Amino acid sequence: MIKRKKTRVISVGRIKIGGLNPISIQSMTNTRTADVKRTVAQIKSLKDAGCEIVRVAVKDRSDAEAIRQIKRRVNVPIVADIHFDHRLALISIESGVDKIRLNPGNIRKRDEIASVVRSAKIAGIPIRIGVNSGSLEGRRSSGLSGGLVNSAIGYVKLFEDLSFRDIILSLKGSDVVSTVDAYKKISGLCNYPLHLGITASGPYDTGIVKSAIGIGSLLMDGIGDTIRVSLTADPVNEVAAAKSILSSLNIRRFGPEIISCPTCGRCQVDLIAIVNELQKKLSAMRVGRSGRPVTVAVMGCEVNGPGEAKEADIGIAFGKKSGMLFKKGKIIKKIPAKNAIMEILKDLK
């Protein structure tokens, strides 16, 4: 069992972050925020995929003002991503945004920070201090992880001096080892909830590996309250990846889990095609009323197949063009390979 560090509880709209609340999934739109129609459509797609908090880029006044219209059309908390110009944060707050993200690397003046904090306090919304290695001061003198931590702590001190503690922290770098080290250090220095991620992790294939290693290792140490998997890909893929990370650690489950073998020369059915089709069919299914994890085993031969299938809630171990269907460790019947998916889905329903 993973023992989570208990952090301060912060509300982002209806989502509670920190404490022992579920680790929430975030993503970010890649549309122009002022294009309300496209932005709303993407937010709805992200929500349908399982995203619980959505961040939007605020590049100018039109983006900030568009948040008001966006909020009327979606029912997921919206975060305004603010860089360079603190006034955009003020307009976003007036537009009803649920959280502000400030970058210590490019919004540094104390009076500007104070004005944002004052406005957020009146609106009753939190601020994420989002330290990013791409806009970090003092990196060379203290190393990347030290620079991330020092930047975060310095910014936090400003907020605390202003009697503002509705804070979420992130310390994201593109280097996995340094980023993990930074999160571990900051976790030992404060009890603010942590937003985990590896920034600029790259295209899907490499980015998902870096993110899984970085985010996963921290979660296993009980560190982290909300996550975003940053990929150069469709944002919906970020949500799917985040769900996979949480599911693989048994932190949260979002639907039936497939256990399947990697295939070898013993396999006498097209297992890859069967598993891919089953995955698509299961993607829309929920765990069930009890919320108990459901495991589906799809095994290609007799070596590990019957054993793995018996351990699953439902499973099939294939032979030549057919397989034995198991349910809770008991053989139900022998079925043709072409009917495997239909039989599994019928039983799960």
C-alpha cells in the first residue's frame, strides 16, 4: 500500500486537491482560448475522456475575457495560465476562472504579485505557483533541482507574507531525475499540495515513458495530489496516460483492466488484434457499482495462460483457434477465438 503524505486541502471549483482526496487528472487545451467554440469543444472532449481540471492559455485580454463565456458552457474547473502580464490574471479572475497559475520565472514584481493575490483572495480561488525549468533563474548556481526548489520557496514566502495560503505547487523540468529530486525536496519543506508533471517531455512515445517514470516514482513515495502528463500530442492522450499511471499503481481505477501476454511463437491466435479490439470496447465501461477493480486476462498460450486467467475476474487462455473461458478461477466453457470478445463483454455487462 502507498502511504500518501497528507497535504493542505485546496478547492479548485468543485474538485478538492490535497489531504487524502483522490489524485485528480489535469490537462490543457491547445486551442486559442478566445476561440470559444473550439475551446469549449475541446474541454468537453477532455472531460469525456476523464479530465477533471482543464487549464487554458491566456495570452492576451481577449483570451482572459473569453473565460466568462467558456465557464457558462462547461462544468469542469478552469485554470488560467498566466505569463509575463499579471493584469491578465486580474481579468481572468473577473471572468470567473477557478484557479490562476503564475510563473515565478516571468512575473516577479512584488506589487504585481500582491495585486493578483488580493484579487484571488476576494474571489476565493487558489493560485498554483508553477515553477518551470524553461524560465528559471539561478539554475546554474544551484543545479536544476535546487533552482526549482529555491524559486518555489521564494515565491511561497511572498504569498505567505500576504497571508495567502491557498497555494498549489509544481516544479516541472524536462529532466526526469532532477524533477523528481526537486519534488522530493519541496515535499519535505512544506505541506502545500503538489501538482506533478514532467514539462516538455516530448512526443507521445517518449513523453509517456518519461512522465510515467517521473510521476509514477513520486506517487509511489506518497508524493503528489494532482497530475498532468504533458505530451506533444492530442490532449486527450494526456488524460488516457494519466489514468493508466494511476491505475497501474492501484491509486485509482477507471474501468476494467486488461492483463495480456506479450505473445511469442507459442501463440496460435491473433492476440494483438483481439486485445486491441477489446481495449476499445472496454474504454467506455466503468468499474461497476461497488467500485471494486475488475481484471480481464487475455492470454495467448498454456504457459502462463490458465494461471493468469484464473487470477482475473474473467479471463481466457487460448489454444489453437479457441480458448477456455474462466470466471473467478473456474472454467466456464470452451469458445472459438472469434467469439472471445463478445463473451467477455457479455459477462462484464
